[in-house]
Amino acid sequence: MESKKTESTNTLKPQFELVMGHVACRIFIAIFIILITIPPIYRNAFDISSYFDNESSSEIFSLAPILKIFKKQKGLPLNVHFNDFEENLKSAVFAEPPRKIIQSSLSLGPLKEGNRKTSIGEEGWLFFRNTLNTLTGYGPLKEEPDFVNKDPNIKNGGGPLSVIKKFANQLDSFGSHLILVNIPTKAMVYPEKIAKNIDGPIRHPDAEKFFADLESIPNVDVLDLTDPLFQLRNSVQVFLKQDTHWTPQGMEESAKIIANHIHSMGLNFDKTKIDYQEKEERSGYGDLVDNLQIFKQGFNKELVNVHPIKGMTKDINSEVILLGDSFTNIYSSNTGLGWGSGAGLPEHLAINLGMPLDVISINGGGATEVRKKLAQRRGSAIKMKNKKIIIWAITSRDLFQSESQRHEAGIKWDTVKFNELEPKKELPNSPIIVRARLTKKPNIPNPQLTTYKDLLYGSDYEIIEKISGDIQDDNGKIAVINWAFKNRKIKPSAEYALEREAIIKLVPFEEMKELQTLEQVYDGDIFDLYWEVSENSDKSTEINQILAENTGLRHKIASITSGIFAIFIFLGTRFIPKHSC
């Protein structure tokens, strides 16, 4: 029986055998080799060609990608170095056009498929995918268990509840009252745009107990804006369709709710003349369209009507502090968000209270960075005794993420220490120049994977020599802020290596007003922050013109190199021995 079965199988084999000609076989092999080799060859040829340009230098152009694998940052674990290298290859510039073509066909076609950052809902509504993942499941109270593939770098502890309680105790010691404002995410207020069978607002399962626990603290009030905004949506649109953030109408109503709560506390403040200006129309595609990384022609710009405010709306000496993130910055600061300035939450809170506010707001920094910046002010422990109210406006996303979600999103809940030094004295307005050594630097995330397109980072420096100017330092140490990336493009300052020793020109970071709201990453605890003034700042326009002229030439060099290599591949297939394909 067995021999018959074998014989039967052998007789069937020839019926399913595929025969391919030698020429066709060689062509398919050549195409396969080209597909897997040409992209990295093109990219490396493009980058290496920069070295033949007299105006190029290592300060402007990065190393060719294939060489970067051998340039590990000192102190960086090898696995992190390889992961960063792999992610940089995924986000390669040469691959941007095909990525956009593929993503555009997925997002704008019948599939309506988003990506890892943006989810496409009903009627073209866009949602930040990270916020959808934080609506259910594990959170600040229901801790996630350990599992096999859990990232070992996730640190236990430091959840929002314990950190907020400690911050409230610190404020209580200063005689300050904390108003925690919970700003819902778009999906919480418009759940039917995700799934049509959902009627009411969505809340995380931990929300009720979490807020009740905070309400039990004597100097803490919780204002949850979820229900008010859900009711308001019946008359006006309260969230932008293509952006993570609220509309001007949703923001203005929230400002009134917060101001009314403060008025009900019976506090007296000195009034300042603040007035409304004429309404104006603004437009933008929205950050969620940007995060889709597609050709924008598939979307129309959203139009909004904002109500700008004139008068003094911000004052560092105000008795009321507003801590916030991008929900505070939108319509208020034009840096990074693209919706204009002078008409955001700080301005509308100011006109409703009749007084200016001390405002600290950082995109993506609502959990820790704003508190850290407040505490880092020289003499903050003394100055805080003059602050009556601290409004902390923070999104539900930051409050209700699990440990893994916080780690993936780069959200930290750290305690802060207030500066007990004497308040900063006015120093002569002279240039600060020092020779310093870089001693500590944070890991810089992949710009293609971050929520915001701009990022600043802080490093610790040890002063070797004070060359000119008066500088306030912490036992010879200072923190220096630099660009990590701008518009998702890595800046030369991001390549600074540990032990870098240089003569640098500095200004106090607080003087860089236009940069205060940008997302920042700094892991140190030094109070004195400075901004490094680039020596090439005057040449930036000229350099950009040179770069624009040379980019076309470099693309030609890369194309010719890739073409020659492709020809060699086809010629090389002639030497493949003849066999049955």
C-alpha cells in the first residue's frame, strides 16, 4: 500500500511543477536585490555626498546612516543604541514620499485607516490614538500586572495620585490652594464619532474614586469639565474635528467655569483693565492631520472664530498661577501649534477674573514639566508664599494612563523640590560666556514618534572657566537648554556628546519667551536654566540658502549612484549559473 501511495504522489508532482525561463528568473532576482539594497544605498549616497561640499560640516550634516551604527553615544546602553538606529532608518527622509503615498491611499481611500498616532472615526473625525487607549483598562488605581513582554525599563511607582497629593501638601505649606482642572479628551465628549452605539460621555473606570480621593484633601478642589463640555456640544462644537484640542467656544466656556469657581471662593484681587478685541477668523489643518503624515490635499483647513484679548493678561508676580499644557497654549501661543496667539485659556481666564495670571504652560508637559519649571525658579519656596491659587489644567489622558502607556508616551509623574535659595537678583545685562563640560544628557526620542513636532532638551554642564558676564550657578553647575529637533528635523545641537567641552554663550532661559511653551525634556535637578546662543545664528539664513541649492545636487548624486548600482546588479545576474528555476 505504501509503495502505491508514493507512486501516486510522484505521478502528481509534474502537474504542479512551475518552470520559469532563465531570463525571467534573473530579472526577478535582480528586482528583488534592487528593492532591498537601493533605498539604503540612496540614503547613504545622499548623506555622504555632503562631505564634498565646502560649506558642509559635521555641525550641519549628520553622519551617513550606515556609519552612525558605529557612533554610539557614551553611556548609552547598546540595545538602546541599536533601537534608536533602527527607528531612524524607519523614519528615513528618502522613505518619506513612499510612506506618504501608502498612508494617503490607506487614510483617504475606502479603508479610512489611520496610523499609530491618528485614528479615523465617523464622518472624518480624527482622534489621537493614545487617548483612545487610556479610556478603559488599567489606570492610576487599577495597576497593570507584570507580563512576559512588559518593558523592563518601566519603573514602578510615581503614579499621578501620590504625586498630586505630595504637590498639594507642598502648596499647603505655602498657604496656596490647588484647583485641579480635568480637561476631557475629544473621544470622551464625542464617543459616537468612534462608535455610533455610545450615547453618554466616556470616563475611565478609575475616575470617580480618583477624583473623590483628591477632593478629600483640604486645599484641593477638582473641576471636571467632562459634563459641562458634553452638554455644551448640543449647541456648539467644542472640539476641533482634525485636531486634538478644543474649539475656541469650548475653551472660552471652560475659562468661565474656572473663573466662576474662583469667584465663589470669596477671594479679593486687584483688578486690571483687560478688554475684548474684535473677533477674527483663523484656520489650520490640525495636529492630527500632521500626525497622519499624508498629503494634506485630502483634507480641508478648519476655520474657527477666536476672541483675542488686549491688555496685561500675564504677570509673573500675580497671586494666581496657571499651569497647563497644549490645551492652555492653543490660541494663546503661536509657537508649535499654529492657531495664533492672544486668544487662549490664559487670556480668557484673565478677562473673566479681571486680573493677569502667572502662566507656565508646556506642550506635553502638563504632568511634571510645568511643576518642575515652577519649582526651579530661583527663590520659588519664598515667592510661593505670595501665591493664593494654583490652577492646574491637565488632560484626562495624563491622569488615567497605565504604567506601560505612560512609558510609551513619555509621560512622567515626578515629585518636585522647590528652590530655597534667595530670589534671583537683577544682574547686569552683559553677555555670559563660559567654558563648560557636558556631564549629563537625556535620551532624545525619535522625532517621527513624538506627539509634537518641536522639542527642547536640557543638559547638565560643569563650568570650567567663567570668561565674561555674571552667571548664577549651582556649585559650578548649570543646566543648558538646546534644540533637540524642530519641525521633526534633528538639529546639530542634538548631537552633542557627553564630555563635550566648549566655549558657549548663554542667556537665561526665561528670556527666551517664544520657546517657553514648547515641549521640553530635562532629567536633572539644577535650578539655573540657560539657553545656548548659537554662534552660527547670524549665518543661518545664508546656510539655509546653501543647503537648498546643494540638496538638488546631492539628490542627483544619490540617484546616479543608485542607478549605477542597479545596472551592476542586472549585469551580475548574467553570471548566475543556468539551472531549473
